[in-house]
Amino acid sequence: MHSWSHSNRRLNHAGALAALLIAASLLQGCGPLVVGSVAAGAATLYDRRPYYVVIDDQQIELAAMNALLQDPGIANQAHISVTSYNRTVLLAGRADSPEVAERATRRLSELPRVARVVDEIVIGPRLGLARKSEDAYLSSRAKLALGEVDLPDFNATRVKIVTENGVVYLMGLVTPEEATAAAEKVRYVPGVKRVVKLFEYIHGNR
């Protein structure tokens, strides 16, 4: 009975999230956001983040990308990807100088609801299309590898994967045992140069 009640609450939260995001997209005239919003709502069934934090993360990513694009000193001198998980913002990509990377980090750290910014920006030339395609392929291979983790209550959808030039960043709310197992599986995916754990740790399942 307790398990059903917990699942029912998660379903209600997922439905509320989907409704909120769909309504926001309609109000803003952003039709393409609707599909992603429904998917995000369904994902909260397995997510350890509260549903309102999932909303925060999506809003942070949109606000961050807008802030970078609106700043010519960054937009014209860098190619930076932004990923927010549990209000921790990962910056990956390339910049022409340390000053540009620092400017991006500083600017995004001032956004509402951002808890911290992890700067993994590399100083150097932009990556080519072939390398970007390889990174996308590695991300998909890494996700498949996570499906092989054999631990009670582990769900691969709880791990966020970002790949940049063969370096795989892992984000999520996991136990220390889950973090170790996930990193070991991804580490042996062919083509992965390095695995960086950016997990936040919990004790026990929730």
C-alpha cells in the first residue's frame, strides 16, 4: 500500500510538471517545447530530483544559453554547452582564451537558482563535425553501458551524460556504490578517454 501511494504521488508530480511546462510553452508560443516537456514529465517517475527542481534545471539551461548568446564577448569567441542537473551547471566546450571562459562562468553563476558552476571549458580551437558526431556516439554507447549496472534500484536514466572530445562527464543523484559502478562501466566503452564524476551523493535510496 505504501509503495502504491509513493508511485501515485510521483505520477501526480510528473503530470503536474508536464502540465506546467506545456502551459509555459503555449504561453510563450514555443510549440516545439511541448514534446520535450511531456518526456521530462514522464522522466520524473524515475528521477530522484523533486519535480520542481527538474523545472528549475530546464529553465536554467534556457536562461544560460540565452545569456551566452546575448554576450558578444562570449558568443563570438567560444562554443560552450550548458547542462544543469540539480541546479549544478556544467560548462563544457571550447573558448579562445581563459578570460572568455571565466567571463562565461561568472555570468552564469549569477543566474537565479544556480547553486554552482563547474567550468570544464578547454582553451583551444572548436571541435570539428566529425569529433562532435563521435562524441554523440560515445554518449549513446555510455548510456547503453549503464544499462549493464547490476545494483538494486539503480536506474540508468538517473545519470546525465555529457561527452566532449572523448571525455565523459557523469551527473546525477546517486549512492557512492552506484557512482563507482557507473563510472567503471563507462570507462571501458571504446573511445572514452576519461570519465569525470560530477555526481551528488545520497545515502540509501529515495
